[in-house]
Amino acid sequence: MARSRSKLRSKDPAGRILHLDCFSGVSGNMWLGALLDLGASARAIRAALAGLRIPGLKMKLGKVKRKGIAATYVSFEGPRWDAKARHYTRIRKLIEDADLEQHVRVSSLAAFEALARVEAQIHGVDLDHVHFHELGSVDTLGDIVGVNAALCELDVARVSSSPLALGSGTVKTEHGILPLPAPATLALLRGVPTYSAPVDWETVTPTGAALLATLVDDFGPMPALRPDAQGFGAGNDREGPMPNVVRAVLSEPLMSVGRDSVVVLETNLDDMSPEALPFLIERLLEAGALDASFSPLAMKKGRPGHLLRVIARPRDRDALSCQILAESTALGVRQLEMARILLDRESRLVETPFGRIRVKVARSPTGQARAAPEFESCARSARKHGVPLLDVYRAAERAAESLT
């Protein structure tokens, strides 16, 4: 499952790839331990933590074994904050005022905002009134800032993760005994692939889930990569069949393509007015379809018809299928899940004599960039200035040359 996010982890967009193997779940300190085990500089992490200006905050590292696997265990020492210091607004202000690199600050704020939003939803309060309990400790702050600083120090540009193993049972919190996965964890993992682990303890913590939700680009099997190193981060020693560790695999980019899965929805239409088909396409795109098209068919008994084909995200398959059935004469919809590779791309604005035009910039597997003006942006400008569309298109192409 691919996620689209604006990330500021690495100064180099062609930086390294990190894959998390969460076969035993993940917590904040497990994330950080795995990155340190990979070779992230403990000195660089401590320097970032010092920028928080929290008296007495210390990161402690140790080598431990979990079911025979040597791993790095991270813990923190620091002040015990009172209830007032654990408010989301206070923690947000602390990070905003900290002496941190900008991308570390932005990503750390995003993780705490993700935590605060699910807490606000679960407890029915406004975002600025969220009060963290266990999540307001210096451990959580150290884990989140430390992980983002380590990703920067390792020059990681893209993060992927395996599906997550979720334990069962209960966990004791300041709100009382809660079921596992904890409500905040499950809310943060919305749309993320998971499976049941054969253990009765908390495998994925809210802090681990917040980091996953804000840093991971893709969830699924390990992508094609050329491994450089692997590191193991340890959680607490637990009874059960699995070692309580997370594995992080670091790699140089293999090729500049992304991988994800899509669902192709198809149906044959032989009794629907061709005039209604463009409207149906428009409605499906508005509802979240990635692409939609129709093509002519010669159907049984020689009747003319059309093949409707829609490309959708897996999570949208049923909603879009129901919309096809509601807004067309179809009696059924075929659903085909397919793997897809796609070029890395981004949308940029370029300056032209006809105003700012949006262009799409894509990179080939060899890293070569190519840019193409977006039709609607060119068309709006052509109408506004009363000039031929082709003039605007050519001006945008010339302006986009500097991007390639």
C-alpha cells in the first residue's frame, strides 16, 4: 500500500531506502535502536536531543539478546513531568522552539500531531486540549526526535515497512485497562496492513504507530533493493515464540521506480447511452478513482458496446464498484488486483509569459527527468489570456527545461 506524503528526511532526494521488518511489531525505542544498530551516530542523536533543552535528558544504549538475536536497546532518563507539561500544546511549543534541523523539527511535530489527533478523537476533546499521559513522557519525545534525527543522519529518503504483527490481550494505562491493540494505536494504523501475532502483549505501541503513520511511504513485502546493512532494535524481553525486535534494512536505491498494488474494475456495457459515459467517468474520478476510461466493444450477437475500466486504490474497490452499479446499467463489476511499478514523480509550477503553469516531472529508472505541462493548467491560462493553447503549452515546455 503506497502513501503519498511530503517528507523532509534527507537532503538528497535520491538518498537511501530503509525497510522495516516488523515481524514482532515496533515501538519508538525499537525504531531508534534499529537505526543506531545500523550505524546512525549516537553522538548525532544526542546532539539533536540536546537541542530540546530538557535538563537531565539522557539517552542510554545497551546491547541485549532477544531469542538469540543481538540487538540495541534504547532507554531514556530525564525529569518526570507534571500533568501541565504533558499537554500537546506545551510539547508542540517545546519542539518548535528547539534547536533542531528543520526537517527533524517538521517530522517530529507531524508525529506528535498524529498522536494528538487520535487522542482528541478517542476522548472527545479539542486538539489543543489534548493531555498526554504515558505518551507525554520524555521517553516518547526522545524516541520521536531521535528516530527523525537518525533517519536524517543515515541519509534516508524513503521508508517502507512490512505488514504489522498485532498482539492481543490488554494493557494497563492511566485510563484503566484497555484492549490491545490500544485504541490510539489502531486509529493511527488506519488503512495499514496488519495480521494477528500469536502473543498476548503489546507489539505495536502508539509511539511506534505514530512514526509509521508519518514516515512510511509504502507498506508491503520488502521491495527490490540491494541491502547494505541490517540492524536490530530491541523492545522489552517478552515470553513467546518471537524475539521482540524490529529489523531495519538499509539500501542504496536500486532503480528510480515505485511499487504498489491497484485494483482494476471492469464491466461491459451494451445498453447504456454513449452520452452518459463521459459523465460516469467524471463522477468516478471525483470519487477517488486513479484513472477511468471506456473503449468500444463488439459484443454478443454483434451488438456494439463499451468496456468500462477503472483503476483504483485497493481500499476504494467496493465504494467505486457500488458507484458503477448505481450510475450505469451494469449488473456486475469484475475486480482484479494487480501489482504496479511507477516512476517517481512530482508536480511543480513554472513561470511563463502566460502566468504560472503546473507541470508534472517524472524520473526514469536511470534517473533522467522529463517534464510535461498539465493540460488543464495550460487551458485555463489560454482562456484567461486569449491565446492559442499550443502557445501556452510550448512556453511551459521551455520553462520546464530547467527542471530536467
